[in-house]
Amino acid sequence: MAKSSSTDAVTLIRSLRSAYAATPTNLKIIDLYVVFAIATALIQWIYMGIVGSFPFNSFLSGLLSCVGTAVLAVCLRIQVNKENKEFKDLAPERAFADFVLCNLVLHLVIMNFLG
């Protein structure tokens, strides 16, 4: 039973790797940005666990900034993906402008939350 599940896992990883190899470069760059934002949020969470969270608003602002930016980047990836039929009429420049504007609003709110 364990032998078949391990071969299934290897087959799944190989199929995911081959499917991701066909992904366009611009989507891979957005994926890398999302991974960076989530990794930064995890580093902040670990730092808060080790050192403490004395200015708690600062911790929350940093964490929400990273998570919010990652969510907006995922939305950008969905809109820019050519295989997504829901946003076929949306130009990639318009999607990027929306991403920048939403990031600006997000970070203005976060700066206001800092005090």
C-alpha cells in the first residue's frame, strides 16, 4: 500500500513540474513575487514569536502588508493569465494599473494604521 502511494506522489510531482514548465514567464515572475511576500510574512511571524510584539500595531501592519500584497498579486495573476476566459477582454496593462492602484490604497491604509 505504501509503495503505490509513493509512486503516485512521484507521478503527481512530475506531472505538476511538466505542466508548470509550460507556464509563461510573466506568470512565473508573479508566482515568485507571491512566494516572496508570503515568505516575508512568515519571517515577520517568526520574529514576533522570538522577540515579542511590543508595538503590536507595527507587527499587524507589516503582516497585513505582506499578505495583502500577496492577495493582490494572485488577483493580478488571475487577470493576466491568457487561459482564463473570464478576463479575456481585460488588457494586461489595465490589470497591472489596477494592481498598482490597489497596492497604493492598501499601503496608505496600512500607514494610517501605524499611527
